[in-house]
Amino acid sequence: VQIDRSSGTPLRTQLAQAIRTAIDDGRLSYGVALPSSRALGEDLAVSRGVVVDAYAQLAAEGWLSARPGGTTRVAPPPVAQPGRRGASGGAAAEPRFDFRPGIPDLEAFPRAAWMAAMRQSFADAPAGALSYGDPQGVPALRQALASYLGRVRGVLTDPSLVIICSGLVQGVSLLCRVLRARGLSAVAVEDPGWRRGREVIAHCGLDPVAVPVDEEGLRVDRLAASATGAVMVTPAHQFPTGVALSSARRAALLAWSQKTGGLVIEDDYDAEYRYDHQPLGTLQALCPGRVVYAGSLSKTLAPALRLAWLVVPPGLVDDLVAVKAADDAGSPTLEQLTLARFMESGALDRHRRRSRLRYRAMRDRVVGTLAAHAPEVRPTGIAAGLHLLARLPPEMAEAEIVAAGARRSVGLYGLGFYAASDRPRPGALVIGFGAVPRHASQAALAALGATLAEGAAGARRSTARRHGALAAGPVPAQLPGA
Ligand SMILES: Cc1ncc(COP(=O)(O)O)c(C=O)c1O
């Protein structure tokens, strides 16, 4: 462990980071006992309190397990837990290593900064803040979001056009109900695409019409045939294929909207995490009068907050706020005040910057795992977000790899799960790398690698058998030339 006293970083932070790195790269393996705080403090010439704080931080994050007065050890990777509903509705075991897409690293939630924002905003809130609030959202939060989205995503807006909702699930629901009241009967959706979004559309009495996605994103040429008055797209990082909507398609989509009067719902669910290129601009910035911009805290902080926002053209505000008021009279005020303070203090920017580095490193490790264990599996859609698409060669059947993962308690998700139609498509896995806790990442990646290596080896064997059978072939009735 190297401690740099001149770096300005607190010693406890440096020590915790050094231990995380040692666990991460396998120098400290599961179950290993760490020195007592006194012994390590003496070794490193730091106070015992520094070591106690670092150990406590790592125990809270799940890297270490400690009993009061007992030995501190490297914690085992998470174990299977019952709880999640299975496809049949019964309780299914949680996989030990879950590569579920769309979940951020919940252990990295900035608890201290969030609690500080909560404490400060609550202390400052007048008694009136505890009454019914503005159903459109707390003005301070709408103000903070308007400037944040302008700065970070180039969204053109002002607070009067921002509507706070309880997750994008509610945002989509509000939009669908307003569109339905205005006579729409269908909304075009991406195929493959966000499954829950489709369910919400259908639940609101509209028909989700599947429009295919290819290497350039949504097939806008198919939109006209869908005869819908609105389309929901993920242009910055298509969910789940990860492709970015090409500039030709962006132009075509906006031209479709201008020509038909159709509304574009731009779901920008994870675009704040972009790794290799400059962030892509939003459709909303190109055409704010025809595009609803939709964002959420679910990928940036945590789905449990149920905080999301719509930035809408002026003609939609009143109807949407009326439906929101009828739904729940507004999202919880204290959480909104907390988020406003969290953003104003710069804590959201800091969290985003830190998380981006962590997710990019994890993405690189997943890509490295594929290359090392199953080079025929091709990662795509890796430039942004919390998941990538691992394209399988034809010999590797998606369902078999998912089942092989389940046998090793590795949660893998096939592209088929997100399909909106039964169009034929190549097999692929949607690999989420946000939800894998860092302290378990080494074991999780090893299990992923072993699963894919097993699948690739099986596929190679069956290809060799087929070729062998072809080479041996049926004996011709007459030998050529005979
Ligand atoms: C494509 C997509 N859009 C939006 C969301 C956000 O939904 P919510 O804000 O309701 O958590 C998700 C979450 O899973 C998603 O996958």
C-alpha cells in the first residue's frame, strides 16, 4: 500500500482505495484476513483511526466483512438470494452475479452527499413546503434541471416547460393519456426496445407499433407505414442495441415529424455516460417544438428515487400537468428539494464524473473478458451507457448461453427478451455492467468468461461435428468418373 502524504487526498481515502484495488485485481482474495487496525496503522505510520475509518467505509460498501472486536476479512462475493419474481410469477433466485442491464452501481450511491442535501434543503424549507406542492414540480428543481440539461445535454428549455414525474414510467404514461385524449391510437416503438415502456403504452390504451432498429438506429423509413402520430426513441444509445441514431436518420426523423405533425419522444435514459466520443446532441435541441425530451435519475443515481423529468413543447404543458395532478397531485416535495440542492451544490456533477470513470473501466473489463474467453462474441454499442450488446455467432444459441449462465448463477439476458415482434434477428446478450458490485467484479467477470467459453467451445465442437459429417458425407452411389 502506497500512501502519498503530499497528494492532498485524505489518508483514509487513499488507504480505502488501495485496498479496493488490491481486492479488485486479485491480490487480496475472498476470506483473507486483514491486519488489525493497530498493526496496519503502525506499518503505514498512520493513526489507528485512519485504518478504522477506511475499514468501516469498505465494510459499508461490501468489500470487507468485520465483526466488532473480531478479524476483518475480504468479504465473499454476494450469494444467491431468493426474492425476484420469476417469469412464471413465482419467486426466482437472484443470480449470484447479475449482468442485468439498466441498473447503476447502487453501492456507489453518494449517500453522504445526498443526506447532506436532504438535511440542508429540509432545514431551509419553509413550513409551506410541507403542504401540497406544484403538481408540475418544485420550481427550484425545474430551474436547476433547465440549466443542468442545457449545460450537459444542450436541451433548449426554461423551467416552465419542465415537468417532474415519478420515473419515466409515469412520464410515458402521462404522455400516452394526453395523446390518447387528443385522438391518437398508436405510438411507434423501437424493436428491440424498452419492454416496460411498451407495456405502459399498451396499459394506457394505445397500440405500441414495433419499428425495426438496424446499425443506424430506428428505421425511420418504416415509420410512415406504422401510421402512428408519435414515436418513442432512444437516439443517443439505443436500448438495448447501443447504436446511436445516425445523423441521416436524425434528419429523417425530424422531417417525418414536421411533415406528419408526429410527436417525437426522446428517451435520453443513460446518455450522460458517454465514453469514447463527445456526447451526441439531443433531437430536442434541433426541434424543441416537436420533441419531448425525457430523462431520469434511474441510471445516474438510483431507480428507487423514482424521479424523472419531461421537457415538453409549450402546447403540451397544461394537459400533462392536469393528468399529473389527477394522478398524484405532484411528486414528493422533499425529494425534489433534495435533488435541487444536490444539483446546485455540484454533487451530481461530481458523482457523474466519478461514475463515468468507473463504468468505463468496467466496460473495458467486460470487453476484455469477451476477447479472452470467447473471441467470436462481438461486443457492440460500447460507446455509452451501462450495458453493451454481445453479438453471438450463429452457432451459439442465445437461450443456451442464458441457461448456461443460470447454471453458474450468472444472470444473463438475451436480446430476445427485448424484442417487440417475432422478426428474425441474430442472437445476442445484453450485458449490463453497472449493477455488478465492484467488490465482486473479479469473480463476476470470471464466471461470465467461463460461461461464454463453455458456450463457444460447445459451438466449436458442434461445428466440427457438422463439418466432419459433411466431409465423410454419404457415399455416392456411383463414384465420379466410374
Ligand atoms: C430505455 C429506458 N428508458 C427509461 C428508463 C427509466 O425508467 P424510470 O425512470 O421509470 O426508472 C429505463 C429504465 O429501465 C429504460 O431502460
